[in-house]
Amino acid sequence: MRRLLLRAYHLWERIVKESKVFPSHYKNFGWKVAFAAWWDGLIPPGKTAKYITTIEEFVDRSVDNVIAEFKEKELDEKGCLTIRHTPKKDLTKIPVWCCWWQGEESMPELVKMCDKRLKQVIPKDIAELHRVTLDNYQEYVDIPVHILEEFEQKKITMTTLSDILRFQLLSNYGGFWIDSTVYISEKIPDEFFQKRYFSQKMKNVKDWQREACKGRWCGFLMTGPAHHIIFEYMNAAFATWWEKYDDIADYVLIDYLLLTGYKYIPAIREAVDQVLPNNEYVFRMYGLLNQPFTEELYCNLTNDTIFHKLTYKMDLRKKTEAGDDTLYKVLLNKVGMR
């Protein structure tokens, strides 16, 4: 009986939560999308095939003008637009982009750990870290005014603004974007920075049917040259989206927009498909951070994966109940944080 009551309580919580965002979804996207999002949010884990298809079709229609425009773009041999704009800064090394809007001083411990590790593994002779914040992003890019207005009105979150920012930076300067919660277990190879386009990629798309990207890319890890068609298309798609709407149809709008480009723009499909599966255990480490550290565990996690997506939104422990160092504690030690 208690278990039944608990389930009923959690269902009620989900109903209340989804009902709060339903009016905005209905206003922006209409009944079909609003109801699909509301219904999908009630029964975990969500993201059914029907839901994904509903959002996918809506996004397709929303950026059809961008698709038509980019199908006709002239590209060079690297997949970059031949008509280009001049960036605000002249960078002498390949930029590595990482963003923490509030600045280094406000970083949680895990984010500081990833940031410090990133500095250690960059090949400094060819690459340079640029940490972007609310105080300095305008030194690099000009985000459209209507997007900044939506951000000031809190219709665009910091998470969504960082999605927009990464493609502004990559389209203008190229380089390597990495989220602030990615831990890198080995030095980044020099050749990684010479790739035409690269992102983390899964081998078996059937294992990722609940994701719009189907494991073919990840937004938190991308690299490529300036003006690459993927980066330029995503720039234009985000600008168009926020001209039409003041909300996101799904938390991973970034994936749905890129999925539309992947389906309808041959050059984008070619760029994504040429990337081989890599770093397939990118999500494995974060679930084991509180486990007791062993060399065997660490080797299994890092044997063929150097990028590890973590999260600071969990109870992180440095000691187990038995008094052993956890994996998290050892990672802190490895970067010099005691």
C-alpha cells in the first residue's frame, strides 16, 4: 500500500511539473507538441519514439527556410563556407573553448577539477584555452540582440545560451568546444585538432533510440575549422528559432536542430558520417565516482575512452564508508587538488 501511495505521489508531482510548462508550450508550439511533451513527461523514462517524432517534425518545419538556404551554400574541400565573415579577435593558436558563465571563482569543485585537467592536457604549442564568461563573451562574438533580450527576460537559460554560444565561437574561430563538466583522462593528441569535423560518437545507434541524435554526435564535445557548414547552419538555425519562439520545444533542442540539418543537407550528413565511433564509454565514469578507487577500475574506464562526461549535481564523496579513497578523490589528486 505504501509503495502504491508513493507512486501516486510521484505521478502527481510530475503532473504538476508538466502542467506548469504546458501553457508556454501550447502558446509557442501548438496543441500537438504541448500535449506530446506533457504526456511524455508523466511516465519515466520518457522520450518515446512518438514523442521524438513529434518534436522532430515540428523542428523540421520551423527551420525549413534555413535548410533551403544552406543546401545552396558553396563549400571548400573541408566543408567550410567560401563566403566568410571576419571574427572579432585574431587568434594565433587553435582555440579550446570552455564556458562557465559565472567565472572561475564560482565553479563547483568538480568543475574546477575538470577545468584544471583541461589546462594540463592541451598541447600548448598549438592550442590555447579560452574560458568564456558573462563578462568576456562579447570580446569574441556578437550574439543576436533578440536572443540577448530573451536571455535578459529569463526566457533563455544559461544552458541554452551556452548552446548558442558554442556554435557562434566555432563558426567564427573553429577549434575545440568542450563542456565544463568533461574530465579528460589522457593528453589530447595533436592530430585531434587537425580534423575536418569531430565529435564523440556511439557505434550502435539502436542503443540510443531515446535520443534525437541516436548517438551520432554530442553537443558537449565538438571540433572543426571555422565556418564549417555544421557550425554555420546551427548558428542560423538557433537565430531563426528564437526569432519565432520564446521557449525550447525540448531540453536538447541542439540535437533536434542538428538532426534536421543531418537529414536534409547532404554536406552535414557526410561530415557526421565520416566520424568513426569513439569514446563510447563517455558516460560510464560519472556513475562510479563514489566507488572505491582501484587501478583496475580506472584502467577499465580509460582504456579506450579519454573524454568522460561528469556531473556536479550529485552527492560526491571522497571516502567510502569503509574509509577508502573514492574514484572522485583520486581524480582530484591527479589534477593537484587535495
